[in-house]
Amino acid sequence: MDASAAFPAFVQLNCGTWSGTFYQFNAFGKVLESIQTTMEVTSSGTADDLMMQQRLKVQDQAVGAASASDSESVFDLHSSRTSLGDSQQLSYFPGDGAFSLSHQTAEALDALLRKGLSKKKDGEDIDRTVRYPSERPALVSECCLHSDSGDRRVRAIHVLDTRGLLDQIGVFVESKTEGEELETQDDPGSRIDALLGKWKGRASSRRTALYGGTVTEYDSSITYTKGPEGTLEQVLKMGPSGFELKSTASLDGSVILYPGGLQTTLLPGGIAVTCPLNVKPGQSFYFEMSWIVNPGHRSRLIRTYDLDGLVVSTTLIKEVKS
């Protein structure tokens, strides 16, 4: 399904009111900030004129449950149908509630942080370790996964600065029924334990029009075992040929560091984000987000980029732990 055909279903998936929390993490999985949010998504027009509008409301924590006009600051995130419909910007998996987007700026995150922090209770110190995103980022990538019921979702956002360094990790945890929050006080060791074992699933990989516009499906499995001296052994198998890739990573709390500067940060709630810490000029790379939606069931969304930072493909893998 091409982007123009997928766009109406994509809009329908997003429409509604999503309440939850935005979390800003550092590269080690520590929460720098959390801000309660409500996203209202509506649509207008039909067929070629279809447009999706998103309005993000930031709750005034000092006022609490006062009227919406008093307790919320509202600003628009997106109002352009063309940017969402472009094949290089949107990759959507109908029926699976998964999509990935590329944004031109991190303006929405910057506004969210500044407005959200300004709503802190009187006398409450603002965490000065909070990082505002680069004004001119090299790349802003968003990945979104929904629960099977479709009423819960997680959106992870990676921001690379102009030097190719990881600038931001932001995560929205949202629900259509009630506000979602993460239990951020869990033991980092439990995040590793939830990962261990063999995960088997089916992958669907969609290449952009620039790279042929093809769709490929194949079986995939990945096994994680603890190795000696704080290491993690990983064995990846995929495709009909049984391609196998083995790697050894080092463990540091909630962080898995692979050779070559690739890092996976395990976050609360079964969420994990994988990205390079530094993208050098002329280097291809990828971002990955995964979510253990229910114990033993995980979804992974992987977006690859070429040497020029253009999207090559987006792959969704739905796995079961055996």
C-alpha cells in the first residue's frame, strides 16, 4: 500500500483524544522530565484533500482540575497533510497500528518542554539538567506502536543534531481511555531479565519509492543470553536463507552498548530504543523502537537511512517469546 492509499487509514488510527505523559530521557534511561499531556487529533476533507490536525494540550499542574481554558496551554503540532502523506515521511502498517515519521524540525518538542516546565508548581525548582532540542536538527524520527486493542500507544522520538550526535530521546505514553504513566522506579535489572530468551516472529519490511517501493516478509528470531563479566550475547536469524548474526554487547545498568557505537536503552514499561550515538558523514544508520506490549509479546519498529539521511526502509516485527 503506497503512502496516498495508506493515509486515510493512518488518519483514522490517530483520530481521537489521547491522554498521557511525555518523558524526556538521557542516553542512560534516566528520566529528566515528565509532562502530562493530552493530544486531540481531528481530520477534515476527503480523498486528496484529507488533512489531519493535531493539538497538544499541556496540563497546568499548579491549577490541577480547573477549567480547560485556565489549566491548559494549547499549541498546534501538525496541520500539513502533504508532509504526512509524503512517502519519505510516512511509513504505515495497516492493521498493526504501527507507523514511522520523519519531521523537519523539533519545534513541537521544544515548545512542549518550555510550556510544560513553565507550568511547574510555584516554588518548585525546574530540573536544570533538562535538554532542549537543537533548533536545526539533522533528523527527527518518530516511531509509534499501538496495543492490540488500539487504545494504548507509545511514541518514541529520536533527535540527531547537526554533528550527527544523539540529541534527544523523548517518549509519549498515551491512552484513549485514561492517562497513561510509566512506573519509573523499577529495577534496571528487571528490564534486562524481561528481554532474556528467544523471540520469534514475522517481519514485514517496506522500502520507500526511492528504493523500489517493495514489501518483503520473512521469519525472524533473536535470542538474548547473559554472558560473562556483564555482557549480553545476541543471536539474530532471519530470512529463508537462515542468515545469522552473532554479537556481544556490554551491559551498563539499563544500557546495552554494541560494538561500533550502537546503543539500546531499556526504558520502563517494556520500552526500548536503539540508535547510534554518533552518525558520521557518509554513514548509513537506523533507529529502532520496541515495546513488550504484554508479557511474552513484543513489537519492534526499525527505520533505516542511507548515506544522505534519506529513508531506505521501515520494518515491523511482531514477536512471541518462546
